[in-house]
Amino acid sequence: MSKAANKSSSNNPPPLGEEPLSFLQALANEKAASPYTLRNYRQALTEFNLWYYNHFHINPDWIHLSREDFRSYLRWLGSQGLKRAPISLRFSGLRSFYKYLIKNNLIQNSPIQDITLPRQEKRIPRFLTLEQILSLLQAPFTKLELIEKKLQTSEKSSSHPSEKSARFKVIQKIHACWRDQAILETFYACGLRISELCKLRVQNISFGSQSIRVLGKGKKERILPIGTHALEAIKHYWQQLDRPPEPQDPVFWSNPAEPQPPTPRIIQLNLKKYLALAGLDTSLTPHKLRHSFATHILDAGADLRSVQELLGHASISTTQVYTHITVERLKKVYDKAHPHAH
């Protein structure tokens, strides 16, 4: 998101100032914003801060900025060749910042109010077909078979310390395979965001009612069903740990001896490896598993409101994008099957 700002100056950005820092602190502590939201909002404020400093050679007085300041910034972003989505992302952060200032009685009106942004292009989310999902879920087992063969070989070799170290690394990889298989099953079973999956605790899972309690955006909780495939995968994965997990422990551990969740980045990198093993597009992200979940249950007859609740969307309009996928798929089926389609 820093491409435009980098074009403006090679200088380091000036300090953000008291108000933006207070806003970011409140966002992290009170709103429990995701790391991605915090990163994007901080970058939006930092980039405007740098743009203002480069143009006017002073730090912005955030309380007294005018609508014209932000119109000038919008024109400049357009002149840098930015597309609609990144411009909207920047102004989303700035808009939230000024809502915070209004809420805390630091200003009465937002200078961004009534600024018209470029219209957002509707993009149909990418998703995996059911057959592709099944191939992806099988990929950790494929990797596991290769690793276990290496383990058998190491057990037959000498007891030299270096051999023991190599064997320990193989055991770590076996743990990772069972963990990643359970992660993929849970992603697909529940349509979680990656931040929600990393926050998931043992006590959030009810095996009896086959449900999980998820802490979503803005500390909003929701109860979701979880299928038997995912529950069994989690149970089997826990058997690979050095000790049974405690209720307050993360569901998924970074290694079998350490009750710390893997980072989102590690999950993303591991997904790429499994996509490659399954012969699928390695550019797909964990969020595409969420798209696949939503698309497949809509295809199966779920209503849009139910899907909205399952995904934790604040607005139904966010969920409606998935209907475009199902409509396009139905059009293809119609064109192939109906005798008067052409």
C-alpha cells in the first residue's frame, strides 16, 4: 500500500502526531482490530502525513484539516495511477480516524464527509471447486507419507547426535502435517478469517454440540457449527502434541511442545505448499477457503442472511457478492443444458 507514498519523497515520514497514535492505540485495545486493519489504517495515516509534509513542508494539524486538503490528496492519488480499490482502502482508514475524533469530541464534523471516491469495481471472489477442496485436504496426507518414509530411514541409521537432531526435525514436520490438515478442515468447515482461526482456543470448541465460539471483528462473538470431519481432524492432531491441551490453550500450536498459535504468515506459506502438492494455483490465499465455504453452502441452498451470520459480515451487501458466483455458475449450467439456450 506504500507505492504512492514512495513516489513522493525518499525522506522518512514525519511523526504522526498525538491524535493518530491515540486512534491506533484505541483500535488495538478497545476494538480488537485485526493485524491487517491496524496495518492498513496506520499506513493510510502515514501516507497522508507524508504527502501533506511534502506538499506544505509542515506537519498536518489533523484537527483543523479542511475538506479541500483531502480533495487535493484524492486528486494526487489519482495522478499516481492508483486504482479504485487502493484509494478506497486509504480513505477507509482516514474516515475511521475522523469518526474516532468526533466520538471523542475533538471535532464536530469530518473533513472527509461528502467526498466522492471513485466507484468501486465489483470483483467476483475466487474460490475452489468441491473437487479442488478435496484435493487440497488430501495434500497434508501426501506430504505426511513422504516424511514418514524419511523417519523410517532415520530410525535404521546410527544414533549419532546429528542423526537424532535430524529425526527430531522429521517429528516436527509430522506434527505440522496433522496440524495443517486440521487447520484446512476447520477453515473449510467454518469459513473463518485467518485472524479468527489463530485466536481460536480449546475452550471455544464444543464437541458435544458440534459448534465453535469465534471472536470476530470488533470483539463480536458468533457461534458456528463445525462438521465431524474437522472435529475428528482436531482430535487426531491433539494426539500429536507433547501433552493434552488445556482449555485456555490455542487449538493449533506452532510446534508440539509450545502452546502458541502459528502466525498468519506461516499458515499462508504452508497453504502455498499444499496447493502446489494438490496441483492448484499457489497464489490462492486462506481467504479463498472462506470464499469457497460461502459459495458451496449457497450452492447447496443456504439463504443469504444465514451465510451473512456464518461469515460474520456486518452488512448483507458484503455477502451479496457471493451470489454473483452462483448466478454465473447457473448460467453456464443453463447454457449447456437448456435446448433453447442458444
